[in-house]
Amino acid sequence: MEQLRYKSVFDIIGPVMVGPSSSHTAGAARIGKIVRSIFGEQPDTVDIYLYESFAKTYRGHGTDIALVGGLLDMEPDDERLADSLKIAHEQKMEVLFVPLKEKAEHPNSVKLLVSKGDRKLSVTGISIGGGNIQISELNGFKISLTMGTPTFIIVHQDVPGMIAKVTNLLSETNINIGTMTVTRESKGEKAIMIIEIDHAEIGDITMNLVQIPHIYSVNYFD
């Protein structure tokens, strides 16, 4: 008989959350919170493009309040989640929901375009069940990020030596790289390193990475 294997107890019982659905609520809240973390602050405007299942049921299943709650830095079990749309309005964060009819790589897919002043960010997220998520696009870069392990996302200029400088600094502080993905807009333009590491004890490494010339931003998720 085939045996089922689970990575986490959450694969069986689901996360602690404000209901009704782990995929449509907990996963959506995590996507919103990750987008806010990558952006670095609360955005002023948000355009939310919903696909397939999300597009059909985002109001009834609470996907709308969950995504906005995450953008407001709320956890999936935050008691304020049900009032997130009201709170966003009070804090003058403009939100537009756009349900789409086109197909996506996963039925629980959403693309968020966030902005504040001249700063803009585009992120596509997928809720894969049990509150687990995957980030599949970042500013046009195709990526595959599950957020299940400690991860650095580093945006930098595409110039020679950047990978060596970053990996040397990680090595000097005894941080072991599990997986690493590097992608770029085009030669000489902005590039992104996505580095999954083996442990969460990173000390001051984030501040040290930011000091490297040609690095625009460093985000860390544990």
C-alpha cells in the first residue's frame, strides 16, 4: 500500500487562522505579508489580479480580506483580519480587485502590483493548500520560491563578481547554501539572487550584504 508522507503537521490539520479556508484565507494572508516584506513598507496603492478559483470566490471565501490583511502585516490568525479592508481605507491604502477569466498555472493564483511614490513591485503568488504558498514571479522574473526554508532575496546590478562577493560573505560567516537561483531582466540590468540556506542563525549578515556595492536590497525570510 502506498504511504503518504507529510513535511509538516500543517499538511494534515492546517494552520491556525481566521477562516474559512486555508487555501483562500491563510495562504492568501501569507502571500500578502510576503509581498509587504519584499516591498519593505506598506504600499499606498495595490492592484490585485485574481485568477480562476480566487477570481470566482475571493469575496465569499475571504481571499480579499486575507490578502489586504497580509499587506497590512497581519498574520493569518490575526483577529483584525475581518476588518482589513476598513483598516486599509482608514490608513489611505487604495486597493483595487481585478478578477480575471484567463487561465493561470494554478487555480489559486494572484498577482499583486504594489506602489508607493516612484517605487513599484510586481509579485505573483500561489496558495498551494494547507496555508502553504509559492512565489512564482517577482518583477517579471520567473522564480520558484516556497518560503519553507530560510531564504535571502537579493536585488542587485548585473555586473561581474556579484555572485562571488555574496557567496564569499556567506561562507565567511559559516552560512551554508542549500539552493541558489540567479536571474536577470537583461544583460547589465537588475538581477535577483534567491538563496535558500540551511539554518536561521544569520547574525548581522543582512546589514553586511547591503554594504556590497551594486546591491539594491536584501530581504530575509525564516
